[in-house]
Amino acid sequence: MRKYVLSCLLVGLLVTAAATARADSPDPTRKEAADRFDRGIHMVDSGDLSGGLAEFLRAYALVPAPVVIYNVGLVYAAMNRPVDAARALDKALKTPEALKPEVVARATQMLHEQTEKIGQVALTANVKEGSVEIDNVEVAKLPLPGPLDVAAGPHVIGVISRGYAPGRKEVLVPAKARAEVAIEVVPVEGLLGHIELKSHVPAADVFVDGGRVGKTPLESSITVAPGAHTVTLKRAGYNPAERAVTLQDGARSEVSLDPTVDRTALSHEGGYLSIKTSEDQATLTVDGEDRGLLKGPVQLPAGPHRIHIERGGFIAAERDVEVPLGVTSNIDIVFEPTPDTRADYVSSANGRRTLSIITMVAGAVVGAGGAIFNLAYENNHLSNDQATLASVTASFNKGATPPNFCDMSQDDMIMSTNPALNGMSRAVVCAGQKNSAQTNVSNDQNWQTAGWVATGVGAAAVVTGFVLLLTGDNPHKYDEKPSEKLLGRWQLMPMVGAGGASFSAAREF
């Protein structure tokens, strides 16, 4: 349902888009509305429907655009609040000319679906003045103009009147039908008191003196007659929690109750929650209970839960999740970094990228230098020295006619024809020539090896730098806003004019 609502949100935005440029100095009210709408989309996408609803409602209060209240209706529908959803969608359809035909069709379809989930309560009471509560939430004042619209299903109907003890009755309301409820309140001496109930566990049934008054979290205090009362919280998969409280006339008392998980009941009343986070070493809190380091699926009682996930250096994530009975629910958490973490991350990512580029450039220079040295100089030099060595070696061959210079089978003689060699024997001269030629060839081969080593080192450096570049962090990883990830850089722009208010979307190219 959440994914369906998100897709509806995107349709509602994109079909009303106009390729306009954002004003350089937008009105602060319109800018706040756009920012809140943007944040609401991100919250809905991440599973925080209540947070997204709050942002949408604030955006609508700032700029009452039909497309905004349309999206409010979609979120109410996802929260199984058909009465509120139908009212919001009906309000959006009051001005169909402000919406695209696709949105009008979608709103009309959703309005019909939500209306099918609504029933009515016809209430009669023995008092003419007072307030009417449904599930401990005040919805109307006596006398009622007519039946009350409520979501089909079980509800607690209450009547609160000054001078009377609160009267409550449970009723099962059918869809598209009416339930008749009669409540008689009895006089009481003194002023009515109020119990403020605080609990981290959602969807727990709240009982006062054995009578159910609603489910946690309660939106308002519980009105009771003065005196002693017992408040009890019950939910499948939990041990009941109970507290006694005594109220004086008109007094108000705060009661904190948190039922503990019944581990023995989880096998038949529980499910699993598997959380995948964008950063490791995250810690988990479920319904106010610290669960420590997140290591794997967590077994929880089936039903709704409020989770809080923290990771050092990142903004904590809050989510409303639903754990199905007997199976595993999977959710993804993408952390947003704090400003300091973002700055450190960008600096580190840019540093690594710079290092990888420097490594590749240096490797390319060294590798290319080694290859050029071998190909353009050393190979030619080696060839010449090898030819010289071959020539000197050939001069030692015996039996040639006339005899070779270094044919040692010939009589030794003093080289008298060359003044520089005067007094040196052929053996000394020939040995010197051969040693010199061999030394030159060996030196050339060493230089050639060094050149190829340099080429290899350079190639390795290029590969290393390339790998560092590919595996390095993206310095722009955290730069995109949630709306840019969802809408492809479409920017929401509320606009107010003489003819009314509207939302458009602009995109920068």
C-alpha cells in the first residue's frame, strides 16, 4: 500500500509539472511549503507515513493547493483512515480544474474505494450536552446533527458530559451500513479527572477498570470520574501491563505503561523484521527498548512497531513498520550524514580520487619512459655492441688466410705499427677488446632490463590507480536531495496568485 501511495504521489506531482525556472528569491512561505512537501515525499518513501502526513498537512496550511490535499488523502488511505482520506480527496475534487485529468481520475477512484470502507454510528444519549469520542478521540459535540462517519470495524464510542461519569460502549460498525448505539451516563459528584497515558508500544488495547477505551497511542487524555481506577494495556505477544491510579476532583495524572514482550508467545504470535542499512554498525531501538547492534532479523510480536535506528555520524532514522505474523518483513534504511560526516567523507573521497589520478599519471609517465628508452635507444645501442662483440669474437678464429689478428696460434709479436699499442702483445690487446665488448653488451642488457622493469612498474601503477578510482567512494554520494532521487531533479514550487493557489514542478537542465 505504501508503494502504491508513493506512485500516486509521483503521478500527482509530475502531471502538474511545468518546465519553469525556480525564482531567484522565492517567497519564504512558498519555499517552506516546497521544502516540507519534498521532505514528506522522502518520509513516505522510507515508510514514515505519520511523519510524511505531518509535513504534507503543514505544506497545505501554508499553501492550500488541491494537489497537496490530494496527496494528504492518499497517505490517510495508506494509514487505514478512510474517513479522513475521503474528506481530503473530496476537498481536492472540489476544484477539479486545478488538477490534471489523470489526477482527477485517480482521486475519484481512491475516493470511491475509501467510501466503501466507511460505516456510520447513530448515537443516542441521555444528556443533551457534552462531547462524543470515538476511540478516545473527540469527534463531535452533543447534540449530534446526524450519524457519525467511522471506519468499518470495532470502535469504542464514548460520551463525556460535565457532572456525569464518562459512558463508553464497544460497537462493531459494518461497511456501508449503520450501527445504533445508546449510551446512558450516570451523575457523579465532583469534577471529572484525566489520565495521560504514555506508552512506547503501539496498537495496545487500553482498558480502564476493565472497559476498553482505545488503542495506543492515545491522541488525548482519558476522561474518568474522580476516585480509584486501574489502567491496563494488552496486546498479543506481550505480557499485560497494569497500573492503579487515584484521582481527586478535577485532577490530572500521568501514567507510563510499557508491556514487555512475552518471549514464549513469539513462536505463534510473532514474526521477523529484517533491516538492511546503508551503513554498518547501526544500533536498533524497538518501541523504546534498546536492542543493541543490528546483526540480523529481529523477532517481534506481529503488528505495528516504531523503530529507531542510529549510526554514529548520521542522522537517526525513525520508521513505523508492520511485522506480519509468522513471516519476515524487509525494510531498507538509507542514512543521511551529519554535516561533519559529509565534509569528512567528501574530503576523503576527493583525496583518494586525487591520489588515484596522480598514481595513474605517474605510472603512465614511468611506463612510457621505460618503453621509449628501450625501443628508441637501448635496443639500437645493444645491437651495435653485440655486433662489435661478434666482430671481436670472429677475430679469434683460427686457420684463416691471411691469419686473423687475434689468432693466438700465430707467433706473438709486438704491435709496432700502432704507436698507441707499441710494446703490447696481441694477447693483451685481444683480451682487452673482448672484455670491453662483453662489458658493453652486459651493461646494455642491464639497462634494457631496467627499462622493462620501469615499464612494468608504470603499468602496475596505472592499474593500481585505475582500481583505486573505480573502487573509491563517490564524493557526490550524499549530495542529491530526496526529491531529486525520486523525481529526477524535479523541484516542487507552490504558487499563489489572484486566481488561487497551485503547485508546479520545475526542472533544471
